[in-house]
Amino acid sequence: EVQLVESGGGLVQPGGSLTLSCAASGFIFSDHYIDWVRQAPGKGLEWVGRIRNKADSYSTEYAASVKGRFTLSRDDSKHSLYLQMNSLKTEDTAVYYCTRDSTIYYIDYWGQGTLVTVSS
Amino acid sequence: QSALTQPASVSGSPGQSITISCTGTSSDVGAYNHVSWYQQYPGKAPKLMIYEVNNRPSGVPDRFSGSKSGNTATLSISGLQAEDEADYYCNSYVNSNTLWVFGGGTKLTVL
């Protein structure tokens, strides 16, 4: 069974930093691209970023709203993914979902999400 | 990249059929057959219902179907059931840098 479990969410002040983790199991983690998608309270889904697999040099892409502030990394030996978030803004408040790409064109599995609240 | 346009809400009675539209542009929905649909219950993670316009993952009832014409994709649900009441989001591939764009979501109410 494919499982993605996020952790690390919490309350942080504007301008602060936070690192989210995603632990994967039930599939060959190293084969897959992984994306993060967020959802602000009562709002829709917003793609945040992608990290590709080793075959594609672990390259990354980011949404314009987070580029330069967020950094994705992964440790295939630990089946884990990390989202380093710096210079956080109130508008970054959201549930952050770790997701698995079935192919490069769609997401097939989602974690349960972790809530990040940016507030003073 | 602007969000795809979905109706805020749709409703139907049990047993009826409904459709949810998802309108984009010639740069996203109209450019590729890479449209997917997700179902989300309150407080839960989204679940894949349709991928590549009209494909159902294993386990998704065949009451759910997808289609596309030009810049608009459509999710159809036949034989509505109470358990179908949820939010539905469409998603389209854009390019290798921007990746994806989501619709604003549609709340389906089963009357």
C-alpha cells in the first residue's frame, strides 16, 4: 500500500523558517518524482514544487509564489523528502500535501497533509 | 499561470447525472490530454478520480467519466449517490517548468 506521511507543520512567525518532511512507503521511492501541493484554509489546491528522481538529477521546479524561498530535497536511502521553507509569509499558511507522481503528468497518491500556520 | 475555471457549486438528486466543467486555455487544457480530476472530502486529502482526460484508476466506479473539447474538460457523474458529495478539482499539465495548474474547485451537493 502506497503511503506518504507528512510531518513538521506548526506555527511560525512571519519571516521564520520551517522544514517539512515526508516519509514514503509501499513503492519504489527512488523511481518517482515527488511534488508538494498546498491548500490554504477554505481555498483550492496550489502546486508548490517538484523534485525529480536520480535519473533526472534530482532537479527541481517551484511555483513562482515560493521560488527563492522554498527548497526541495530528498534522501532515497531513507525514502524521505524534505521541504525547507524560509522567509515565510502569512499567505503561506496552508495544509501542505506530499504527493507521488504516477507519470510526469499526474499525481496518483496524496499524503494526509500537515498544517503550516504563519502568524505573529 | 491563472487557475482553471470551475463552477463554484453544482447539485443533483440521487440517481441523476451531473457534469462539472473545467475551462482553461490553449496553453494548458487545450494543449495536452493531461487533465486529471480529484475528489476531496472535508478535512481529507484529495483522491485521484480521472487521469489523462478519461481514464479511471482501479477502484473508481464507472459512474465517473471524463472528456475534453477544446479548452474545456468535463467530469461527468451518473447515478449520483450520497457519497459523491464532495469537492472536485481539475488539474492540467502546463509545461516542464510551471508543471500544473488546478481549478478553483467545485462543491457537489447531493440533494
